[in-house]
Amino acid sequence: MKILITGSSKGIGKAAAELFLERGHTVLGIDILPPSIKNEGYTHVTADILEGALPTLLPDVLINNAGVQDSGRDIEVNLKGSMRVTEFYLPAKPKSIVFVASASARTGAEFPAYAASKGGLVAYMKNVALRAASWGGTCNSLSPGGVTTELNARVMNDPRLWAEIMDETPLKKWASPEEIAEWVYFLAVVNRSMTAQDLLVDNGEAARANFVW
């Protein structure tokens, strides 16, 4: 299948692109950064999803992964950029659409604009799911908790902050980008019957009650 992934140069997007390639799909990546994948099945377009020219393509699968954090443009890039990409490719009637949101969409934690952008993304996903159902397409979002990506280096490399985070995480770990890529693949390819749903993958962090007597 032809897979389109935004934010494919690093982190979750790169891991997802590599997984799809490994499993025999062709991938077109869109990222404001230059390519970091060398594979004959991979094509890269350097572009800003909010303002750049989008490549003409009829994707079988659309994965909206590109995002920023505490950038001053979180709502513009994470929400409006993903909406722009989706509306551009929706006439192609993709078999599946996946949005990479965040646990912040449910908890409201992290930076205000970031949480708002991801919460909006989940609401928008449900709107798209209702429309995609008309041709049998699925549309879901994935909300990871902590992931060991470059974006989170500040807390990952600070022993005190990391210990505090682990105290709030029942499984005492974060997911790797490769693990999250497997969830993306499941939603995009394996799943054919679930739509309009948001999957929370956070190592149990949201379940923490912190009851003190």
C-alpha cells in the first residue's frame, strides 16, 4: 500500500516509516526537516504541513504524525496543519487515517497550547471518522504517554525529574518510538472494524490515583 506519513524525519514518524517499509509498503514522508531514511521504497518531501506545497498523491493510508511542543505554534502546526493535510487528501478516500495525538488530550497535562492542540486533534479525528465511514474507511487516533524521543530529552536526562515521572508511571517505563510505531501499524493496517476511537498507550500513568491516607 501507499503510506503517507507527516513528520517522518525523526521520532515516532521515522520509526513508523521504517516499519511500513520493512513490511513491504511504499512510504512518502513529509517533514520540514531533510530526510533521514535511505530506502528505495521511501520518497521524501521537505515541506511545512501548514504552509508548504503538498505532493499530489492518492494514499491508501494517511498518518498525521508531525507535531511540535511548546513552540508558540502548537495549535497552528499540530491541529491546523494536520487538518490541512487531511482535507487535502480526503478526496482520495484513504482506507485508513491515523492521528498521533497525546495522553495530554485526555489529561490536560503538559503545556497549555500543546494539550489544547492534541485535544482538538482527537475531536477532529471523530469528525473525519464519520465522513470516512461513507466509503468504508477507518479513522482513529493514538495518544501516547511518555515516549523516548528527542523532544523529551530534557526530562529523560535529568535524574530527579525522571524519578518523579517514574513515580507517576505504574509500569516504570516509557514506550520507545518503535513500540508506538507498532500501534500505528495496527490502527492503519490490521484494524478494519474500529473507528472514531482514541487509544491511550501511557504505561498506566492515567490510572494513577495517588490516594494518600
